[in-house]
Amino acid sequence: MLPQGSVTALVTPFNQGQISFTCFENLLKYQLDNGTDGLLVAGTTGEAATLSSQEYQDLLKTAVNYVDKKVPILAGTGSNSTRKTIATTEMAAKLGADYALVVTPYYNKPTARGQIEHYTKVAEKSPIPVILYNVPSRTGTDMLPSTIARLSEHPNIVAVKEASGSVAKGADVIAAVSDDFYLYSGDDKLNYPLVALGAKGAVSVVSNVVPGLAHQALKQALACDPAAKDSYYKLLPLAHGLFIETNPAPAKKALQLKGIIKSDEVRLPLVEVTSVTETKLKAILRQLED
């Protein structure tokens, strides 16, 4: 069943160039202990573009085995090659993922017709339901609401992670699709307004760092609880702070500061955050603890 609420876009902890599975399991425990509604493995925040095929498989296997069906697991399976996306999606399904999160093909810049054909081919071959992922700031191409609406008619395409950064765009998508097709906010700064318009939750970076608060804020918003507004504004400084530099470097630094992971190491071409950003993150975390 599709999760509603907070789906954490997990970081991938590294130590001296290798995945730290000890830290990854610690992060998984932290998420489960604090009520996270779903987990995304090997998405943008998980630095999927830098993982080898074996690392990807080992990471997803670890998550599936550790979580043991307690919450749904989404696997990032998209690329700019339809063939590769299909192969990765089939592999993720075999490893036990519940859903495939498939990013809009980057660099190639397909037209709307190309996007429709790409996603249709992937959905036809995928053993698990497909979630569209629209993030034009990363891919260089946008998916129009009309394209998403057309794809939502496919029985194996069940949701979209909308990360265009536009509330109006999210509203247009929600207006164009059926009630059983989910829209997830892909930008923590817009979680509250998008849920108010009909989104079912968020694929969240913030929930790496404060999963309990992120879960609470989204559940309040989904229940139309007046307290949701205060929870949203409490988390807003962190939502901004985690994108002072390129995601996931600030999220890893914040997790290191909280003692959830041992290292804030990222893989080139990303670099660790500056001391100025670290100071800002410390101040934000202190404010959240008050």
C-alpha cells in the first residue's frame, strides 16, 4: 500500500570511500523508531549516481532485510536510458523493493511524447508499481501536468514525486489526476501547502535528520490539524538549511552532528560542507532542540 505521510529520502553513509553499512543500519533504526512512513533507497539524496551496481544491490538488500516489511521501501531506479531503467527496476523488484521511483530522463531532454513513451515502457516491464519523479532543477527537463495526467492513467503508474518547486504546478497536477493517484511533495519547503491542496505526503530530506518531527508535521497536515502550521514553520529553517549547499552534503553533516552517522563524507564531484554552513546547521539544530 502506498505510504501517506513522511517518506525519507535516505542518505547513503560513506566511510573512506566505502558504504558504511553499520551507519546505514543505524539510520534505518533511527527512522523506524521515529515513525517514518516509508523509505527511499538510492534516490538523489542517496547519491545513486555515484553507486556501482554492486553497491546499489547491497544497499537495497540491507534496507529490505533490516526493515522487514515494517514500512514500504521505494528504490530509485531511473536513468537517462530506458533500457537501463527497466533493468534496474526489475533488479530492484527482485531484491524486494515495493515501489520504483523513476526520475525523468536527464541530459537527453526528451519531449513530452518521449517522456510518455519512456515511462510507459518502464511501467509495462516493471514487476512493481512505478512512481514518477519530476525534478527539473536536476534533470534539465520538466514534466507538464498534462503529461503526468496522461501517465497517471497507466495502471502500473501510481504516484508522482513533484519537485519542481512550484505550489501552482502541484495544484495543477492534483487537479488533473484521479483521487487514487498520489502526489508527494519533493521539496520540504512546500510540504504543508501541497498537502493542503491534496498531496498525500512528502519524499523528504528533512526527515533524515528529524524523522519524528517530519512524521508528526505531515500527519497533522493530512488530518487538517491546526497544529500543522506551527509544525511546518518549526521545520522550515531546517528545510532551507539542508539546501544551503548541494544536497545531501548538509544532510550528512547534520546527521553527523546528531551522532546518527560517523562521517559526513560525500563522493566527488560533491564535497563536504564548509565551516560556515556547519555553523549555520548547528544553530538550526539547537533551535529545534529548544
